[in-house]
Amino acid sequence: MIMGLNEDQFDLIKYGSKTIEIRLNDIKRRNLVSGDYIHFISTKEHRKMIVQVNSIETFDTFKDIYLKYSGTEVGSKNEDSLYKMLDETYSIYSREQEQKWGVIAIHLTPLNN
């Protein structure tokens, strides 16, 4: 599976601090299973990285993910408030999309890239 990823999030995964990618649980993502590979392409520089999916958790809302995991694990700063993380997320995804699809936490490991 191929997915685009913002430059800052790309680097956080590549260097190991971000271990969970959050996405809508839309039709494309519902096909993901443990052991799959995701090919991330950075949105500006078009760098490429392959990661392996360790596990996938489903949640009703992004808030549920943020309450379970630290900011660092999901690509934010530990000092970021829940409200800041949600504001940033809702600048990418709408609440309507979240309600329609639900969300997933993709636990991943970058491969030697």
C-alpha cells in the first residue's frame, strides 16, 4: 500500500520516535493486516520509506487514540495538549469523515531505508 506523509511525520517515523500512524479506517485502510508493508512517500521531497505493519487497532475517534498513546508515539510533542493534537488532526480530516469511517492506529516499524 502506498500512502503520502508530511515531511515532519516522515522523519519522525524514519528516525524511530513515531511508532503509530493514525488514519481514517476507510476502505483503503480496511485491507491492511499485520505483516503488510506500507510505502510512504513524503509529500514535498518525494522521499520513500518502507515500513512493516506490526498491528492495527480500531477506535471510534482520534481523541480515543490520543488518550491512549503519548504524543511522541503518534507524531506530536509530548507537551502538546489533547486539544492541539485534535485541532491539527481536524485540519486534515473532518469530523464527518471520522464519524463515517472511524479511525485506526497503525503500529509500525521502519525497515532499513
